[in-house]
Amino acid sequence: MANAILVLNAGSSSLKFAVFQNRKGLPPLLRGNISSLDKNPQMKLVVDDSTQAEHVRLDMESSDIKGAMQLAVDEICNRGLTPLITAVGHRIVHGGSEFTRPTVLDASVIDKLRGFVPLAPMHQPRNLEIIDGAARVFPKAIQFGCFDTSFHFGRPRLATLYGLPRALEQQGLRAYGFHGISYAYIASRLKSRHGARAGGRVIVAHLGSGSSLCAMKGGKSVATTMGFSTLDGLVMSTRCGSIDPGVVLHLLQQRGMSIEQVVQMLHNESGMLGVSGISGDMQSLIESDEPSAKEAVDLFVYRAGREIGSMAAALSGLDTLVFCAGIGENSPLIRQRIGEAARWLGVEIDAQRNGRGDELISGPHSAVEVFVIPTDEEKAIAVELMKLPSEKRSVSRANV
């Protein structure tokens, strides 16, 4: 069997991992998803190219990212895959303005990535922990990183600026944008379908625990709802989305909250969880009879519809709308309601296609093509590794 690539994708409350054969087509050997780390973690495994997921019972109340990493390593080891792994690819949330393409993670690069922790304090430390853990477990494997910010790097300058003193922009206070690995994968799928046009004027709705929209033209990012941080834009599972900065000042100055309390609230106690007071899980809210749950879902849809209008303005119109990620791929109701909110743009979703979860869900008279395309960040990272020059792919981590 050919050697293998391991991909590690650490999210805010999950760890996804995948092992691919290092050959054309990247056949999968193992995929895993350890979710809900903060409360009652769950693990799903898919072996080879099966479509059936194996649910693994985890007898634990919670786990940190190191514990999740150990669970992934145990599965890889138990299935005899450890000796095959010659490369480890990582999703890294923040690459700043410097890292705009996949990069081998040597000691100097890792030091620079530590400098971006203040820009992504909830995500970057987890990414660095995973890099460090993988270096210990797979000491002879090359490690490389793909950056969520890099896909958005070529946006028009005005799309990156805030109305702040210029000196702050020169110090890195600018809109970066995130979920870029997912968006790059969707852009590649659209290019496979439509050629270089890549669907024309496209809005991709990456809707999950963390949610954002990206406006693309010809497969390139033009605008996106997340900015300086992953708090910006849409209402999310536990994150607030865009709010008036005056709210933060009020909490600090008038309510006497500490910086740490405000950070905790905005990242972990807001969004749909905060509005509903019940849960940040979309399906749980849809199934609830509580008025506050309905209001949380309504707010999610309203803000998504409003931001689609903003993205369409940046594109001067809309040809294609794509849903992806956990909510986008699995909730026909939310897709239908967001489609209704975007009806003024010519969006018409076919109820039967949408209910079946077809790839194309727009109706025959829709002026906009609407797709459901499952995102695959893990494969996208593996594909990027294959593009690296062979001399870089063969570098040992002995000097890292």
C-alpha cells in the first residue's frame, strides 16, 4: 500500500481527522469526527470509502483538544495505519498577511503562528497544540499547514479596511475572513462543473457551529461576513455575530464585566444558545416548542438573508447560491427559509429536490442555481499537500 497523509482539522468544539493514501485520487483509508468536546463528546468513523458511519461510544463528560487528539491517534494506531503516515496536514485558522498558501511547518513558521494567537485566541492555540502533538506522535512525518485566511487574501483592499486610524491597519487590524479552506474546496467543485467561470457570481453559505458567507466571482473571494475575528457576521451556535461595538463598551464600562467575562460571553454564551436559553444546536431548536427557540431560529435566518443581500451587492447580482457545512448540508428547512429570504434575488428552491437533499435544489424557473455541496476540508488540505514541490514533501521533521 502507498504511504499515507494524515489531515487534522481542529475546530472550536471538534476534531476531524482523515487518512488518505498518498496517490492519485487520494483514496480515503479512515475518516473520523470527534464532536461536542465541551459536553458529551461523540465520535463517528468511516472506514475506506464506505458511506456508513460507525458510532463509537465515548464514556466521558467532556474532552480538551489533547484528549481528542489522543482518541484519533488511538484509532489510527489500532487500524495499523501509523507506519504509513509520512505527512501530516493541518487546518490553521489564522495565517495573518504572511501565510497565503500551504506552508511547511518548520520551527520558524510555528513561532510566527504563535504571534497570531491574539488575533484568534479561541482557535489558534488549539491548532498549535495539535501541531505539537502530531510532531511527537509522528516525528518523521513532514507537517504542513493550510490557512483559513489565505483564500480571502486577494479581495479588493476596500473589503479589508475598517474605519479606524491607518496606523492600526498597518499593525494588522484588518478584515481577514475565515472558512477559507471550505470555500476553496467549494470553488474547486464549481470549477469542475462550470469551468473557469466557476458559477459566475456566487454566494457560498458555510452554515455550521461557526457560520459565514462568502461572495465569489470566478472562484475568487470578493467579500465575506467574517472579518478581523471569527465572531463577526452571522449569528452562530454560541457566537454573537456582528454587534454594535458600543455593546462591548457598555458591558465593560457600565455593567462592570471583566474582559475575560465578555470574551467568554461573546464566544461561548451568545448566538442561538444565548437567544434561546436552551441550545446552540440548530436541530434541537427546530424540534423545540419553546418560543425562545423559534426566535433563535428566526434570527439565524433573518441575519443570513440580510447578509446574502450584502454579498449580492458586492457581486452586483447573483448567479449561484451554495449551501455547505453541518446546517447547510443537513437542514432542508433552513435552506428553504433562507431561499425564501433571498427570493427577491431570483432564488427559487424546489421543495422535493430540497427535501431529498439533491445537489441541485433550485426550481426550474429559478434565476439562480442553488446547490447543496458537502464541503471536505480534509481532502482539500490533502490536495494542497500534493501540489507542494516534491523536495518539500520529502523534508524530514528532524530539524523542527
